[in-house]
Amino acid sequence: MHEDLRPAELKRRSFVAGALGIAATAGGSGLLSGCSSGEATAEASAETLNAPSVQLAPPKTGINYPPGYIGPVARRQTAIVNEPVTFTVVVPQNLTVGDWSKNEFTRWMEQQTGIRIQFRQVAGTGDDPETMTKVNAMMAAGDIPDAFLGISFTRSQLYLYGAQNLFVDLTPYLDKYAPNLQEAMQDYPQARKLMVSPDKGIYSFPDINDCYHCRASNGRTLLNSEWLRKVGLATPTTTDEFREVLTAFKKADLGGRGKTIPFGGYKDAPLDTYFMNAFLYNPGDPWLVVTDGKVEATYVQDEWREALKYLHGLYADGLLAKDIFTATEDQMKRYGNSPGGPILGGARAYYWGSFLTIDQEDPNARWHQYETMAPLKGPGGVQFAAWDYLKVGVEVSTLVITRKCKRPDLLVRWADFQLDLEVVLRSYAGPDFRWSAKGDKGINGKQSLYGFDSTWNSDSTKGKTWDQYGVMYRSGDFRLGERVNPRKPTFESPLYEQTRDQLFAHKQPMERQFPPVTLEADQAAQDAEIGLNLKGEVTSSLAKFVTGKLDPNDDGQWRDYTGRIRKIGLAPYLDIQQAAYETYQG
């Protein structure tokens, strides 16, 4: 499937106390004014838990699962209710989904479950400030739906709304009415830990999506192997060899007429997530790492400065694109798709489609020339591929049930229904799939599970799916179990293989990754303000040091930079993260 090509990142919106949504009405009573009598009472909640527990339905037969398969299973599910029940759910607008109420998957879900949804659409993508502003205003006005679907509340927002008794603690409902989720959490033991708030409540029904290539895409870098052949050099393995390769590309002017760009990039694909990892482990924004239990920031370390010196030298020698910090993705694609032949020797990009058009029909298409590089080894022997163990995998806020909902048990069952293998496929890919025959190969070369007879894309699924806004369970085995048509190969197999062969072996130890943490309300406001200012300073100074507006070799300029970082508030910022980290660790 051609999705998730940018890594899921910890979303750190800039909200301060008044804009956090409801901090100004901390008691929560004003926010419940839109609920009718009894809808948020403990007695009503207790009544919904009296229904019998739900057990896993028996599997459907005739489906060829790969050996040792871990993931969603197709089961003989039945309707959840005998008489139609209706819920109001707020969702984001989406071109692929179209009108949610008329969507083909919406109609199919209603037929299968007996549950009707009255959708209220809000403008935005679900995780942008515009959407959250409208949702927060809706909540503050007491205009509360039964649930939110595809609205990306942060962990801290979930905790805050939950503490104010606006969002339902789903813990008892998940235990009784979500057998598919329980099985998924056994497959992915970290999932529950990522879902639980500091008060031990769970205020959302999650989405599990183990995207293998996404775990390293934030640092993916591709190099033109055809150009390497022309200059007679091997794929570089060290920072010195990389400089030698780019110098050879420039000298040979393989793009012709001085158009050669030895190495390019664009502002949404940061350089630091690849190059700094030859000097120190650096996951990128917000640049936090854990060393022996202590939370640290990478951008004030001596090794960060050494990496800046290296990049500064590349830029000064004309080996990096002049607009590498300002170019848009569209500009990068103009370089990548240049008529007459390639002009890019390499690029920092999430995958081929970030900088050129992927023609999957032509075996000689240009994208085949560019191959994923292993992380470079720096002068001190450091060589990391920043691997995302935690942020990629569990999206905590997929379905959020509010205290206005009289039957949270039914909405939990409705969400759990969506974790079925067939439902997952229909939800984001549409009805035009078929189960694989024995011997069909998947992306990883093992027995495949399902496939598509025609090329899958967002245009072919318009009005038929919920895109990626539904509740889903996409395990690693499920994703890699997509059938590969040997007559019509896609980029999925090489994307997996190059991630496995070039990046996986160099991942950092899991305990070094700073996890997605939940902040208390006062912490969240301070974190947002300081964090936003730190991000601005780090990103702008990175560009200035590399392009020569600042000199990383100058001790005074480096001290001025670290002084600005300290003045913004690095120390209290790290104190906040340390406290949240220790809470997360339990």
C-alpha cells in the first residue's frame, strides 16, 4: 500500500493554557452543559458494563496466512445490535472519503454491524491547528458528540479532557468488549503502555499500524547508483567517502551544462536525521534522547557541532544544493523529474516519490537508479540509523468516546469490529481485493495474504474507503503480506528490502529512544511555549551554520548559539521531559 511514507511523528502542537482547549474551565462542569440529564452519571456507565463480555468469533476458512503470522484475522462476525442504534461522531473532511454519510464503506459498516453513524465533518486533516481550534471551540461550547474519529488529540489533551470527565475511561470496556484489540495488544505489548495516561486511564481506542519502512524513513537517504558506476566509485560507507563521491559527481557534471546537483533535499526532509547520526544518535525533532535514564538534547552536544562542521564543508564546496533548506517538495520533484536525464546525485527524502515521479510500469524508470544508503560512519566510528520503535505503531486518539455517549460499550464493539482482517482491508483499501492463493509471494518474499488485481491508489478508492481515518490493526506481517504481482511489481518490495538491508542493522538500542509521553496541564503549556521556541532556534541555526551565515568552527559563535538555547529555557524544558519520562516508565 502506498501510504505512511512519512513517519508518524510525536505531534507537539503549540497550545498554551488558554488554547489547550479547556484549561480555563478546569472544573469541567461548564463543559458538560450540553449533555442531557443522566448522560454522564456513574450509574449510566455501570449499566453499560452489565452486557455480556464479547468473545473472539471463529476464523473464516480458506485464507492462506503466512507461517508464523501475527496480525488481524478474518472472523465470522455478526451484527452488534438487532435494532439500529445511532451515534453522532465528529470526523475530519477528506477528499478520498468524500461525504462520510454516503461513503461505500460507511454503508457496508452499517449493514454489517447495525450501528448507524451521523457524521459531523470539520474542516482540516484531523491533526492540524485549524481542526483542533474548531474541536476545542465545540467542546468549550458544550456541543459534544458521542465520539470523535480521526481527530488527533495529543496524549496530554486526552489526559486533560479525561481528567475533566469529558472523555470516557475505556479501560473496563476494552477488557469486556474488545477481544480483537486484546489480541492485538498481546501481539504488541508496548501498545497498552503507550495508551495509558498518568492517572492509569485509557481515553481512546487506538490504531495499530506497524509500518516497517516508516520506522527509518525520517533519515532515509538515496544515492544515484548509475552515477556511482559512471565515476567508478563504490557506495560510500564513511563521511569521507561520501564527500569523495559528491566531489566526483560535481567534477564529472553528470547532469550536464553545469546543472548537476551532487546532493539535494527540501525543507520538510531535515538533513540532521541522517548526517548527525554519523556523529551521535539523533532522532530529529524534538531531538531528545535517553542516556542511562537521563533525558538529553542532541543539539547542544559537541558531536552535533562536529556534524555541523562537516555539513558546513560540504555546502562550502558546492556539494549540497543551494536551496536545500528552503526548497519545497514540488521543487525537489522538478529537480528529480528534470527532462533529458537526472541532475540529482542523491537526496535526503522519505522515499523515491518525495523527489520524482514513480513509474511502476517501466522497469528502466529513473527511480530505479536511486538506492537507499546505509548510515555513514563518522570519524569517531559512530553509525546510527535512527529507528522509531515507539512513535510509529500506535496512534492513540483514533476513536475517542465522550461522556455524552449513553452506550460506550456499543461504540467500543463497533471499533473492535474494525480490527477484523477483512474490515481493515475494506476500510483503507476498498472492496476490490482478493485473498491470495497458496504460493503467492508477499512484499517480504513469504506467503502473501491478500492482493489487488489493479494498481491501488487514492483515486481508485474515492468514496469507497475511510482512507486511514478508521480504526485499524495493520501488523508488520499484515503489511508485508500484500501480494506482489511479478508482472507488475511496485516499489513496495525494494522499499522493504532496502530498509531491512541498509538501515535495520544500524538501529540504536530501544532504551535510548525518548518515548511519546503524556504531560500534565501545566507541563503541557510550558512545554509548548519553550519547545516551539527551541525548535525555531535549532532549525534556523542549523541552516545558518551549514550555509555559512554562522561558522561552526568559530568558538564564539557556537557559544552564542548554546547561550541562546539556554536562555530560551533548555534546563526547565528538560526537567519537564525527565518528569514525564519517569511517569511513563511507571
